[in-house]
Amino acid sequence: MNVVMVGTGYVGLVSGACFSDFGHRVTCIDKDVSKIERLKRGEIPIFEPGLDQLVATNVREGRLFFETDPRAAVRDADAVFIAVGTPSRRGDGHADLSFVYAAAEEIAGLIDGFTVLVTKSTVPVGTGDEIEAIVRRVRPDAEVEVVSNPEFLREGAAINDFKRPDRVVVGTEDERAREVMRELYRPLFLNETPILFTSRRTSELIKYAANAFLAMKITFINEMADLCEAVGADVQQVSRGIGLDNRIGAKFLHAGPGYGGSCFPKDTLALVRTAADSGAPTRLIETTVQVNDARKRRMADKVVAALGGEVAGKTVAVLGLTFKPNTDDMRDAPSLAIIPRLQALGAQVRAYDPEGMGEARRLLQDVAFTSGPYDAAEGADVVVFVTEWDQFRALDLDRLKLVMRKPAIVDLRNIYRPSEMAARGFAYASIGRP
Ligand SMILES: NC(=O)c1ccc[n+]([C@@H]2O[C@H](COP(=O)([O-])OP(=O)(O)OC[C@H]3O[C@@H](n4cnc5c(N)ncnc54)[C@H](O)[C@@H]3O)[C@@H](O)[C@H]2O)c1
């Protein structure tokens, strides 16, 4: 099949590369000229494990193309995916759909023959209806079915998630469109991946419901961590104790500094707004949003406490800046809430992240970015683990202690054991553990 991906970001590039690996002919479009030029040169503009090889293979096999001009590819397409960003709209938290609508309008003008127009971006309920109205207005003659197909991949494990998903959700009631979607996901059909056909509105809502539930689960265990700290219990054992219950499940029960990233913060907020506008408010999610925001801000207090309450003139080494490991994505990362707060209190911040420093330089001021974890810890009064990159899990603690001014650690991801740290002579604070 001929596929076009409009928007070649974290989702568009991974989805496009995976569809081409399934055997389809895929053209990834982006209006960011430099991004497309880099891709044409064989460079991958984001960090995602395995993506460089997957792209290189499919480009070499003549199935994967990159363009800024969508005209030729859209004309020949069986399916055109919209995978552009849907960030929070400034001021009110609704999803900003301007990129989606602009893309829909442009594509509508170019379509030729029966085409399935698929929304892969995360969009509020009813957006498909609006896209359909745009298409009908621009091209009353076009043979188009507007379909919802939300994406559930996680950055850092995106290729595996796309190729071996727990399920695929397709929102359309049109049989011809369903047939195109079945053909596109054929290898997954053969794998017996559950493919859920629903109405378009239901499909749009499934994506938000999934993200909101996961955000709520994280927030739940974060509150349990606070309670553990107050009463002298261990949140990791609480997680295990409840996670072994099949009705609960062990995933998304790691207490930490609060969820961040390119999806949960904006999607929970957008769901809250949609629900309120629809007269069916989601109190649980409203609270989740508030609790998480407050938590991210409060994480700096743990560092302040580790410094004995005196921050001015102290040096803080931050290890890990991205919102999670194995990505370079800095969107809504907890580090962006913690670092400026410490700086405002007078701290000097040194930081290291294996992949996120390029983007972090744009987003953070007056941070000394370093070449590695030990370099970051040089002269520090405290080391703070903000992201649990594997390379931070097995540091040479004696070496770390040697370069620091004072041996103190704040571990916001619980990657070390309190007993181990005590034995090594570190003052150690973590999340929800005695
Ligand atoms: N990142 C994730 O982990 C993830 C997971 C699931 C779903 N999603 C959803 O997928 C969507 C895309 O997210 P992302 O992280 O890939 O965003 P992104 O910002 O990485 O990529 C979006 C791309 O679209 C391009 N673009 C915007 N308007 C365009 C247009 N008219 N024509 C061509 N290109 C255009 C931008 O230049 C950018 O490169 C969002 O709705 C997001 O919520 C993201």
C-alpha cells in the first residue's frame, strides 16, 4: 500500500519506518526543512533505540522516503496519516488542534481517488468530525474516509511497541476504510494482535482514557510514597505487594518525581477540559493533574532538605534531564521544574544527561553541562538522580564520593538502596523509603 505520514516527529517517524518495514511504500512529510534534509542525509533527528537501523534498511530497500512537499505522495496514497503535534493550548489547557486542521486542509486539497485519512495524533473526541467537515468543505468531490487510529507507543521502546502492540484501535464504521486499515496492519493480524474496531469518537476517547488511567496510577503510588515517608513504610514493597494482585498489575507503580513527558501532562489536562465542557467532569483526573503539578515543584524541597536548608552558594549535580531514559525528549520533564527552583534559591547547577543535553541547553539557563556523571559531581554538595538512565545504576560510588564536596545523594528514582548508600558513607534521601 502507499502510505503518507504527515508529521515526522517521534510518532510519525517511528510509525512511518515500521509501516515501511511491514512492506508498504511510505513517504514521511514534514514542514521542518532541516529535519527532512537530515533524514535524506541518513541522520536521525531524534534519539530512539534501533531507529537508525530501521530507517537505513527501509530507505535502502526503496520503501521509505522523506519529503517536504506532500503533493505527489498524497495523490498516490491509499492512506494518509496525520501525526503532527497536539500540544496544550496556551492559557486554557485544551489540545491545540491548529496543526491537525492545517494538515487536514492541505491534504484535502491534494487527494486523488479513494483515500483513508487517518488521525494518529492524540486528538479530543469529535476532532474526526471536524476534520471530515474540513475535507468536505475543501473538496466536496473527494472520496475520503476519516479514521481515528491513536498511537500507544512509548518513547524509548517505540519500535517494539509499534510492532508488538498490546492492541490496535481503529475508529471507523466504514467497511472500505476498515479493509484498508486491516491491510496496513496485516502483519499484526497474522500475529493475532487484538485489533479493536470502534466508532471514531470511541477510538478518540480510548487514547485519552488510557493515558489518564496510567497518569492516575503513577500519581496514586506517588501519594502512597508520601504516606510511606510519613509513617515509616517502604513504597517499593507496597508496590510489589499490590502489583502482584492481577487486578492491579505491577506496571506504572514506580514512585518518583511525578509524571512528565510529551503526553501525560497535556493529555490529562485536555481530557479534563473536554469532560468539563461536555458536562461530565472527571474529578479523579482533575485531582491527578493538581497533585502531579504540586509534586514536581515539591521535589526541589527534598534537595533543599538534603542541603540542610541552605541552598545559596551550594553546588547541585543533576544526573538525568529527560523525562525518562532512552529518549532525548525534554518536554515537561521533571528536571525543568526542579532546576530553576534550585537556581532561584541560589544554587549552582551542574548537569549531565546521555541524550538530552542538546535540547536542555535551549530550555535551561546558567547550567554547567558536563561530559559525564563524575564530571557533573565535581565539587557538588549533593547529587540528584532525576532520570533513571541505566548508566547511573552502577556508578563507582567511591569515585563519586571522592570528587564531591559533601557525600549527599537525593535519589528521585530509587535506583540505589538506602542500606548500600549508608554503608558507603552517603547521606541519602529517596522516595517513599525509610
Ligand atoms: N511522543 C510520543 O511518545 C507519543 C505517543 C503517542 C501519541 N503521541 C501523539 O502523537 C502526536 C505527535 O507527537 P510527536 O511526539 O511525534 O510530536 P513531534 O512534535 O515530535 O512531531 C510533530 C511533527 O509534525 C510536524 N508538522 C507540524 N505540522 C505539520 C504540517 N502541516 N505538515 C507537515 N509536518 C507538520 C512538525 O514539524 C514535527 O516535526 C501528538 O498528538 C502526540 O500526543 C505521541
